[in-house]
Amino acid sequence: MVYLNITFPEDLKKDLDLEVRQERTKRSTLIQKAVRTYLKLKHQKAVDVLLKEGYQEMAAESKNVMKDFEKADRESWKHVD
């Protein structure tokens, strides 16, 4: 375990202390949970951005494939009775 010395605005400290009492935990435990949650959310946001970019690239590629086969499809329909 590593010890950190951090500063808080007075109003944030009051909110923290209130939450600590309600949760029946320690300040350090609550701060650790908050930091873990923040980091997890930040990581998830980065993953979401990458997934969105990937899906957009796949959609664009699918449209290009559809365009490539459009002419062949039109030709095929000419032979359908």
C-alpha cells in the first residue's frame, strides 16, 4: 500500500465525509473505489470510440461491396423469369 497526501476543496471534503458515514467505510476506501470507477469508465469510453470507428469503417466497406455487386445483380435479374 502506498500513502498519498492529497488536498480537497472544503465542500468536496464535506460531501466525502457525508458519503463515508452513509456507506460506513473509510475515506481512503471510498476514494479508491471512486478512482477505480473513473479509470474503468475512461477505459470503456476509449473502447467505445474504437468500436464506433470500426463499425463505421465496416459500414463504409459494406457499401462499397454493395456497389461492386450492383451491376452484377441487375444483370442477374434480367435472366430471372
